[in-house]
Amino acid sequence: MLLAAILVAILATFSQWWFFAPITRCMTYPLTTGLLVGIFMGQPMLGMLAGANIQLVYLGWINAGGVMPSNTMVAGIYGTSLTILSSANPKLAVTFAIPFSLLGLLMVQIYQTLNSFWVHKADKALDEGKINQVRWLNFVPSFFVALIVYGVPAFCLVLFGKGWATALINAIPESLTTALEVVGGLMPALGIAMLLNYLGKKSLNAFFFIGFFLAVYLKLDTTAVAIFSAAIAFLIFISQSSKDAKKDAEPAKKKVRRLTLNNRAGESETVAAAVTAPNASGAAAIDVNDYQVQLNKKDLIRTWLWQQTDEAAYNYERLQALGLTNMMIYPIKKLYSPERQAEELKKYMVFFNTEPHMVGPIIHGIALSMEEARANGQEVSAEDINGVRTGLMGPAAGIGDTVQQGIIFPILASIGATMALDGNYLGPVFFTVIFELLIYVIGYLMFMFGYKKGKSSVISILKNGLIDKVTNAFSIVGLMVVGTMAATRVTIDTPLVWTVGKSTMKLQAILNTLAPGLIPLAITLLIWKLVAKKISPTWIILGIFVIGILFSYLNVFGVVAAK
């Protein structure tokens, strides 16, 4: 058990100390960490099932803008560990995980507050010209904070918690255990509702119901619905693109009043609008062949790899600033003379925060191209570089968080969790590998595109209308997959029966004649409405606990029997 405690402690530490994103990114998700905790503790199947059940609750908990609505890292690792220690039914993992996730918010506050101290140390190091200290400050102090705040409690839980965890489970009466399973069956509705609130558009919401009823009537699984919805989204995307292309090809029309031989009264008539010439007043292109110092492909790749450490010392005061300063050490050293390097790095020590992995890297590519021009004597000031960076961090975060956390993640996590709950170890592996391949390949291409195009990439990426069409296409897939999850993972029905004369009537059978899955659908829509009204998820969780336990004891709600 000592080795298991050490390994789980390391996992818990890395789940917050994001020293290299491709390694640590999915350690924030219970679907991935559940299997790892299970392997470390000798119960891989139980760990995977516990992690998958926990993940369903957190499908819609999106960490955007540095605001974390719940600590999914602690929920997944600590909740799974306690489930294994107590040999509990994996459906109970949710009830273990949620208290830990709320406690984890305090842990996040401690971690990000303490990391603010290293930022000021880095400011002082740059004032003294000690560039390499920035790198040390980005990694070492934050590691020890993560180890103490996250790793040590996880170590103690695994090493010393088996006795009281088992005693806790044995002390719970069977009726309460059943009631907690009802709570677990209700909880995925919250994650689904939060996703619907994030993805939902009046013009697209029908796709949620299509996905739901494809699952309840045709019994299609999540993967099948994902494939089906992707085909629909592609056709709609092609149709919209064709219409826009046709519209752009037609000359614009406008109403004018003019006197002509045929229009002596000067009445309004429609004429073709004049085509406005493109704005040619932009800055002249810089001939890179005249540069005395340049970054080559190897330099760019190396900088992109350093960029994956930009949240190692994530903190409340300046968020990603220390990590991005660390990223720029290598190119700054190559572009500038030693006496200028510390001063040039200071401009990256300002507050900065964006989606860091998929769309956000375009900003760093643009900054590199501007930095290269500045180093070669072009009229590019430090204020110019930070002006572009600051102006783009919001739009990049909006697009990146929406596509990555709001669309790609729930689609892949839904498929992975479904596979895992069916006992297939490929579920977490599929999710982790495909998710990371998508976001880091896209992130690398965006980084290189930003460097190649410079400031002009802002117009190319953000102002051509393509993003809206792609986002809508992904939203269609996401809504249909989420509809399937509502049909299959909100596992609540009603055991209510009553006798009329000699006949026994079952409420669930009556509801099934109207439409299967009406209770899960109604619960999901109700919670969706609460989320839309800005009711705190914490209050909704408490309500689910109270309603679930009460309705279980009243025999109104029961858990759908496994088939």
C-alpha cells in the first residue's frame, strides 16, 4: 500500500502542477485518472468504473478564464481512491467525489495564492539580469506547493484511510446505500444541463432532442450517434458555405434616388453597389531576407514545447505570465544581445491569460514574429507586442474554451465514459489519446500559422466568419451526443405501482407507452432551466442530494436496473 500511496500522491501533485501540458492535461479529468488510480491501487476495473461515473457529473464543468467551478482533479483522484479503499459500488463514487471537489476549491485558492509570491521573485531576478532564475521559479517552488497541498493529503488518504473508509461503508444502512445510488443516477443530469447551457442555441437545441430519441427509440449508442451527427453537421456546414459563397459572388444592391431620362420624378430605385477596393494602407511587408538574426524551424518547435509549461506556476495575480516569460527565454536569448535580454523579457511579466493549448498558441506565434522584427530594427515597440497579445487573449480564449472544453471534450469524454462503463479499458485510453492529439496538433499548427502570418493572422482567423460555421457544426455533434448521454446516463425511473380493483398499474409502464425516457428527460430539462437561471451548481447539487434521498425513501425514484 505504501507504493500505491506514493504513486497516487505523485498523480495528485501532477494533476495541479502542470509542468508539461501534454503529460498533465488529462490528469484534470476523472475518466483518465480513475483508471490510473485503479492501476496504482491494484483495482483497475473498479477505478475505471468509479472515474467514469464521476466524469459524467463533470461533463459541463468548464474551467474558463481562471475560474474553476469545482475541482475535478481532486474529485477524480480522491473520490476514486476512497471508492477503492472501501470496495464500494462504483455508482457511489459520485457521492464520495463531490465533497472532495468542494474541498478542492480551497486547495486551488491556496495553490494559486502561494504561487503569486514567485512572480515577484521573478520581477526582482529580471531587474538583476538573472534570466535563468525565472525558469527555476516557474518550476521548483510551484512543485513543492502542489506536493504539499495535493500530494500529501492523497498519500495520507491511501496509506491510512482504508480502515475508516471500510468502517464508513459498513455503517451506511442498505436503504441509504440505495438512496445514494439514486443520487448517483441523478447527478449526470447536472453535467449534461451545464453543457446544454453552454452549447445551447435556439436554432440548434432541436438536435439535443434528436440525439435523445435516437437513443431511446433506436437504441443507438453514443459512438453511433456521434458518427451520425457528424455527417449531419458536415452537410449543414457545406450547405452554409455554399450559400455564403453564392452571396459573396452576387453584386451588392442598394436604394438610391436619382434623376434620369426614365425617372424624371427622382424616385428610389435599386442599383448595384460599387465594390470597395481593399484597404491598401497597411504597413509595408518586411523583407525577412534582410534580417540579421532569425528564428529557424527548430527554434520555433523548441519555443512551442516551452509554451506547454505556461501554467506550471499558474497564480491569481498574473495567471500565465511567469510561464510565458519562461517560454520566451530561449528565443529572446537568440534574438538579442546579453545586455538587452532581461529588459526584453520584462514585457512578458504582465498579466496574461488565454486558452493555452489549441487556439491560444496563435498569439505566441504572432508575438514571436513581432519580436523577430523588433530585434532586427523594425519599428515594433514593446507596447505594440503587448497590445496585440492583450487584444487577442480574450477572443482566443472565447473560441478555444468553447471548441475545446465545450464541444470536443464532452463529445470524446461521453464516448470514452460509455465505453468505460461497459467495462472496456479502451474508453479512457481512447479519450485521452484522441483528445490530446486533436488539441496539440491544432495548437502546433496555430502557433506556426501565427508566426508565419504575423498580425495579419488576426483577420484571417477571427474575422472571416469560418469560426462561427465550424463552431455551429461542432455544436450540432455535441448536442446530439449530449442528448444520448441524457437518455442513457441519467439512470432514474419510478417503481411506483398502485392497485385498481384486481389490476396493478405501474407508472413507469404508462410513461413508456407515451415515450421512453421521459423521467430522465424531464429531470435534465428541469436542471437545465435552473442552470440557465444562474442557480449555483452547489445549490443544485445539494438539491439533488435531498430530492434523491427523499424520493428514494418515498419509493418515487429508483435506479434503472442494469441490462
